[in-house]
Amino acid sequence: MVAASAFSYVSPEDYLAAEATSPTKHEYRDGEVYAMAGGTDAHVTIALNFWALLRGHLRDQGCRAYALDMKARIEVLNCYYYPDVMVTCDDHDLPSSTFKGYPCLIVEVLSDSTEALDRGDKFTDYRHLESLQEYVLVSQTRQQVEVFRRNTEGLWVLHPFSEGDRISLASVGWEGAIADLYEDVTFSESDAAPLRDAEAR
């Protein structure tokens, strides 16, 4: 979702002050500010479906789920990102109303323009969050969810889910049908064609 970059150094304080009144969302990485492109119907629907399922599950458990507009702060890297969905259960996050620094779960809905970033640099950066237990990548072209879970040795292990599966998230004790994440999402023929072509080969 990153569309453009301003290359002159911006302090985190100036970034946060400008972001509070900006009509466009921006992400911040160690002095550089990146404007974000808008999401598609499928992207927004999947993110809000995921958020609604988690919010209902987490009610009265001392955790908060956020979607689309809450920043994640990676203090050691001087970064601020906007995850599609984020959950924090840490009381250290209560004082801040504009960003959270101790999430246990982060979800990104993939798109053509952001997939490489979400799988690469962003995942590398998010792994610096000691509180983070799971990182989830969700396709918007087919029912496919990849859950990367930190094990007891600190290694990230992939748990893939596809159509017909039930997803489990250990970080928040949630389990649900993958189909529920894709409620009201219509896959286009252009999305399905590459998959059919691959199967034919």
C-alpha cells in the first residue's frame, strides 16, 4: 500500500504531528515518510471481517483489536506502520491513543503492490517486536491464509490454511472457519485464472 516516499529526514515527532491532521495515511521508517494507497473492496472487507471476528472473541478478555487506522510502533527501528489488523493485550499500550507498541498479533492483507514488502522488509521489522507472537498474511485473490507463529525457541514457523480449513491463532486463543474471513468477498475471473493455469500445467 506504499505509494510514494519523501526522502528528506523527518523526525518521529514531526511525523506524528502531521499524521494527526493528514487526510492521507503515511507510514514512517527511520526518517522517511511513505504515502499509502487506498485499499480495494476485497482488501477492506477481509480486514474488517477479521477484525469483527477477533473483536467478538476478545470481548472482556483485556485485549483490544484494531483495524486499518491504528499504527504499530517498532521503537528499536524508529518505525510506524499501519497493519490491516492488530491485537494488543499489554497494559503498556493503554496510554497511547494513536499507536501501539506491544502487539501480540499482526495481520496484513496482501495485494499486488504490497506483497513483497509485507513478506520481506515489514516482516523483518515486525519481528523486532518482542511481544509479537503471530504474523498473518491473507490473500485477497483466493481463500489462503499464512500464519507465521513464533515458537518457544524464537523461530518463526509457517502454518498454512486454505479453502475449507479452520484457522487457529494461538496468540489470542481464537479458532474459526477461513470462509468467515472471506464473507461478502467476490473473487474475479482474473484472480482465478492464474491458479487454473498453474493447475493445468
